[in-house]
Amino acid sequence: MTLTLVTGGTGHLGRDIVDRLVGDRRHVRLLARSAGTRSDVEWAVGDLATGAGLREALHGVDTVINAATYSPIARRGGVRPVDFFKSPATVDVQGTERLLSLCEQQCIRHFLHVSIVGLDEATLPYARVKLAGERLVRASAVSWSVVRAMPFYYLLDRMLAGLAWLPLWPMPMTPFNPVDTSDVADHVVACAFDGIRGERAQIGGPEDLSVAVLAGQYRDARGLHRKILPIPMSETRARGMGFVVSQGARGRLAWADWLQRRYAGSCDEA
Ligand SMILES: NC(=O)c1ccc[n+]([C@@H]2O[C@H](COP(=O)([O-])OP(=O)(O)OC[C@H]3O[C@@H](n4cnc5c(N)ncnc54)[C@H](OP(=O)(O)O)[C@@H]3O)[C@@H](O)[C@H]2O)c1
């Protein structure tokens, strides 16, 4: 049976990808900085930021799904002033480069790289780091695919939670279609094994809603009493901040339904 290596398999998207692969009875190896407890996969301890363990992790591998990243914003669930100036590149650029080089040496059959919709116009340093990593994949000699996804619901949830203390939420009127990791994982796994290579269909959520409406649904799901102030934003500025609408594939799970599952029965405060 062929072996698939998943980087970032302990992350939000990675966990869903691994669940799909295991559910499809595929043989899966997870690259992680420390071994986890799930017993239906092989664990390879390694670090993209240093290169430790990568050669061993690739031994006998047929397909690589590269879903690892280091995003300080996603980790802490909020933007700080420093995020407008720099973002570490050790995982997404140098780590991707190391992995690609080893994949070339080991004649890996398919390298599927997970990326983000709208990177070309996005201005945050993390987006520039992701774009640099993606360009390495496109320029490499491996047989590659790139799947660009819209921002995930879990991240939107974290970002909005960070604003919850504000009595008034200024929110762009820009349309946006974030997506759930379960839908992205379905798409990524399909793209990994359908024999097609190169630029794959983007994946976004099922609805195009303004950020202000998405924030209102979040507020209502949590039972918060906050006023939302819809603010106009130029298209260029919105694109710079990653507020875009994807082309291509659409997930099925709506934000309101995701919120319902997450916050069913919870009313934080009046
Ligand atoms: N979040 C979004 O809204 C979004 C939107 C579109 C596309 N994407 C892309 O989707 C992919 C997954 O994103 P996510 O939000 O699911 O990520 P995540 O939850 O932050 O998980 C990141 C993963 O990368 C691993 N990782 C970090 N540093 C590493 C290192 N030095 N060596 C090896 N592994 C390392 C983490 O392992 P540990 O458990 O050890 O930390 C974790 O498994 C990324 O390519 C991201 O750019 C994300």
C-alpha cells in the first residue's frame, strides 16, 4: 500500500485531512515535532524549522500533503502590531524548501501544498511568507499541486472572540467566504489522489457574506449584545487584508451552522 506523509497533521486542517485518509484506509505517516497518541497512523518526529527527522520521515513515502505552517496570528487568535512588520519564515519558506529538496532526491510522486486564496494581493507579512513558500513549490522539480483555501472558521471564531470585549464592532462590508476545515480536507484529499497536478480549484465556504454579517451571526450565536458598525472599505484595501471571495470549489458547511454546533446552548452574557 502507498504511504502518505502529512505535515501539519496535528493542526486544525491537518487533523481533518488525516481523519479522511485513515477513513479511506490509506497508510498515513504524520510529521510532528513530538509523537501523538493516535495509533491508526505512523508518527515521524521531525521539525521543518531545523530539518531534523525530515529525511527519515520521507522514507518510503509516495505522496506528501504539506499542511504545516507557523502563523503567529492563528496561534494567538489575534493581530498585534508586530504582525504588520514581520512573520517568521522558518517553517513556511525554509521548511518547505528543505522538504522539497528531499522530495526531489527521493522521487516523491506527488507533493500537494496547502495555501491561501488571494495571497498575490495580500499585504500582511504572513501572506508574503506563504506566497514565498508557494512559489518554491511551483518552481520545484517535484510533481506538485497547490490548493488555495479561504480562511478557516476556527480562525474567524478566534479573531472575533478577541474583539468580544468591545461594545461596538466596526466591521467591513466586504464580501468574504470563509470555510470549514472539514470541507477543505475533503477537497485536499480528493486532489491528492485524482492524478491531476498543478494549480487546483480554490476552496471556499458556501456563502458570500459581508464581514459585518458574519460578525453579526457570531454575536448572535454567542448571545452577545454588541452593536456592529458596518464600514465601507476599498476593494484594494480589502484584498490587501485577505477579504476576498474564492473561485472554484465550495464547501457545504455554512458559518451559521458551524457556530450552532460550536455554541449550541451557550449564552455568554447579556
Ligand atoms: N488558518 C486558516 O485560516 C488558513 C486558511 C487557508 C489556508 N491555510 C493553510 O492551511 C494549512 C493548515 O493551517 P491550520 O490553520 O490548520 O494550521 P495550524 O492549526 O496552526 O497547524 C499548524 C501545523 O503545523 C505544524 N508545525 C508548526 N511548526 C512546525 C515545525 N517547525 N515543524 C513541523 N511542523 C510544524 C503544527 O504542529 P504543532 O502541533 O507541533 O504545533 C501544526 O500541526 C497551512 O498551510 C495554512 O497556511 C490556513
